[in-house]
Amino acid sequence: MELGAGMTWPIPAFVLISAGTRTGDTGYEIFLNRSGINSIDLPREKILAEIGGFVRLHFLNRGAPIHITISSPNAGMFTEFFHENLYIVDEATLSIPLRSDCENGFFDLEILSGYGAVRAVMHVEVIPPRRDVLPEEAALHPVARGRPHFLMIMMGIALILYSTWLYSNIEFLNIASFIILITGALYTWYRQS
């Protein structure tokens, strides 16, 4: 992502940060500067994240712009995320992807503000993904069983005749390969009905 002439934004590809309002997103709101300077108000509900999903944290700043640091020293089994520094003026969203090959368990997210003066710890529980029962769909293409399809046999014969015509220049082989190929296609077409 280019910021200007010769400037790039050094953000890891596995962490997504966005600013602005959220609409219909399932995440957890964390209020900053709401109950005091450099305060961190964590959600009261249990933080749950599905295996292969995301932990979405919506930071809502109710005071002066603030620097925060989010780290997770014990999340190596669940995510590539380790550490992130954010400067939040109004709102920001941090999405932490979870690995799809991890097991159930938990990890902690530490949030520091005021250059380490205030520390809050979130306990994130990793749960298996919900399985929605979907009806089994019919195969889009028929499965070949038994004998080779008639069209495939005709195509093979036509290929042999055409290849022989290329080396021998006997015109009958070229015409015969074309007729065999068209016959196989027409037979297959009219056999469907």
C-alpha cells in the first residue's frame, strides 16, 4: 500500500487494520480513555474465536488520541500474530486471523496504553467452528463407470487416423478421421434424448 512518494506502510500481511465505523460486524468493542486517561475498558462477555476465523477487536477512543500496544506471547499455537502498535484517534479495527489447523484452547491478548502505565489482559478462547448441515449436492458431471464412453473411443480412432495421415499424406485417412469424429459426436448428442 503506497502512502506517498517513496513511502510504504510497514504492516504485516496477516493483520488487518481499518479505521471508521462498523456495520453488522461481529467483533468485540474495547473502549479507550472512557473511564479515565489511558484507561482500557474490555468487553464483559467471554471472548470466543472459531478455529480458522478471526478475532476482531474494535477500539473506540473516547478521549485524546492514544498509542496502544497489543501483544500475545502465548498465541503461537493459534495465530501468526505476536505484536502490534496502534495510534488511535477515534476508532480502529484489528482483525487477528486464527490458523485453521490449530486445536481448541486459549491465549491471552495484552493491551498496553500510556506507554506501559496501564495494562489489560483479554482471555481469548479458541473453539471449533460451527458446522452448518448442508444438503449433499448431486455431482455436476456424471461419473464414468465400466466401459469407455463411445465418443472417447471414436476420438481415439480419429486421432490415430489423423496422425497417420500427417505422416503418410493419404487423403482418405484425413477424411475418415473427420467422419468418425463427427459420427461419434452426433451419436453421443442424439443418445442423450
